[in-house]
Amino acid sequence: MNTKEEQDLLLILQSGMDNDKAFRKLVALYQQRLYWHIRNMLKNHDDTDDVLQNVFIKVFKNIKKFKGDSKLYSWLYRIATNESITFLNQKVKKYAISNEELNQRLIQNLEADIYFEGDQIQLKLQKAIATLPQKQQQVFNMKYFQELKYREMSEILETSEGALKASYHLASKKIEEFLKND
């Protein structure tokens, strides 16, 4: 979607006129990309669907507050990222476990997930990613799987491009080391 189309869609959404049709278009445009962004963080199809639904509810309720300081796309990704982190943090509290233990559980569940279409190499990569700190996981997933540019990631995560490049480099080195030793 180009910037003009995004602005037109945003005007309709914020005006409240023909809101349902415009919101369905917004969902159709971004649902799949947001699904995979969330799925890379949560590793579980059902949890991803739940969080994705929460994201679109939050977007629907708050679209009139969007000021346009960033692209709509970046705003949506930021909401999806924050909702995913909140979901993971709630799991950590609910089960009284560490983030590392949660990551291990997510990987174990991924192996049994009927929606996981990856092979053994993909599973090893997911295990390696799970060993990273949460921020490095996000950066790696966004760069490697979603092929986002550092500029886009900077808008979404509200972090400098330099910090993101350093995070990605560190994450890549840790993953490479994990795969060599596994």
C-alpha cells in the first residue's frame, strides 16, 4: 500500500464514515504480516490468533488517537509487538517461571504444534533464537524473517538504527555459535 492509499484509509477510519468497510480493508491488508510477526514471538498458532484479535480490537478503539507521527504500518507493528510482550509477560507471571523457561516451553510446544510447517533445521533455528534476550529475538525475527529495513524497525521499536544493527549482529553471532555447538 502506498502512502496516499494509507492516508486515505486512515482518513476514512478516523472520520467514522464507512468505518466497517475501511476497517475490513485494514485487516485484510495487514492481518497476515501481523500474524507472522506475532507468531515469531509467541511460537503458537492459537496464542497468536488471540493476540492478533486483541491487536485489531486495540487498533479499532484507538485509531482516532493515531497522530500520523509514523506510518500506520509501524504503529500497527508497535501495537502487535507490545501486545505480544504483554502476553509473554503474563505467561511468565501466571506460571511463575523465568523468561528462559518460558522460551523453552514455547519451543517444546512448537515441536508438537500441528501448524508448524518447518523442518528440523527450522526447529534448530527456533531453538537458537529462543536462547536470545527478548529484544534480540525481536530484532532478529523482524530482520531475518520479515525482511524489514532498519529504518522501519527503528520506527516500530522506537530505537536507533545503530542499536538495531548492533542487536542483529550480536543475535546472528549467538545463533551461529548455538548452531555450531548443537
